[in-house]
Amino acid sequence: MKKTIYPGTFDPITNGHLDIIKRASHIFDEVVVAVADSKAKKPMFSLSQRVEMAKLATKEIKGVKVVSFDNLLVDFAKKMQISFIVRGLRAVSDFEYELQMGYANSSLDPNIETIYLMPTLENAFISSSVVRTILSHGGDISHLVCKEVVKQIYSYQK
């Protein structure tokens, strides 16, 4: 059984993330969506809220499991006995950062392979930071995240 980890802060999970998860689910038997604690990034949503949103967003995608982690990704991968990491690339700026992270992970564990997937053109501009910015100004995010996540976000803001 081929497994992969798709790590991220998912603050919140977007249609762009779901695009990558769906693509990965066609390649791997199991996709572990690993929600990073990421206290240093000061997320808008708590870890439990981000996990809950990711579970809601991926519930219809076969072979997807959502978990949280708070350690080095390579250590988490070893614990899960997974040697593939999937990352999304939207732009050249993503590539530079992701290449650096891929090399760093490989230096920590040479058995780790990073696979890069591109979202569809319609999702290429979507990022969690764009969603957070729109949210902070009271804008409509319904075209950027799935409806289950939109409902969940608004329930958190009450």
C-alpha cells in the first residue's frame, strides 16, 4: 500500500489544498493530511479547528486520513512509516521554498522522497493567507473554500 503525507498548516484548508489532495489520492492508496501545529506562524484557527475543517473538507475523498503533528515532518513520517511527501506548487516563489524544504528533509532522512503537484489553473492563486485576509475584511470566501469549511469558519466566528 503506497502512502503519502500532505503536510501543511491548513489555516484554513482551501480549494487549492483540496485540488492537491484529490490529485494525490489518484496516485497513492492513502493520503495523510498532516495538520502542523505551527505556533510560530500564529494561525488564525486553533489546531483542533484546522483538523476539524480538514476532516470536513476531505470526508468524501477516498483514502484520506487527517491527523495533526507537532514535530519535525521527517520524524512524523518515520513514525507513520511513510516515505513520500506531497507538496503543492503554485508559483516560482513556491518552488524555491519547497525545493529548499525538500532538500532539508532529504538531508535529515535520505529515504524521504518529495513529490510536487500543481493545482489546476483555477486554484493556482488560492492560498490560506488570501482567505484569511479576505475574512479579516469581511469578504466572501465561498469561492475559495468548500461549503462545509465556510459554514465551520462562520460558526467559529460567532
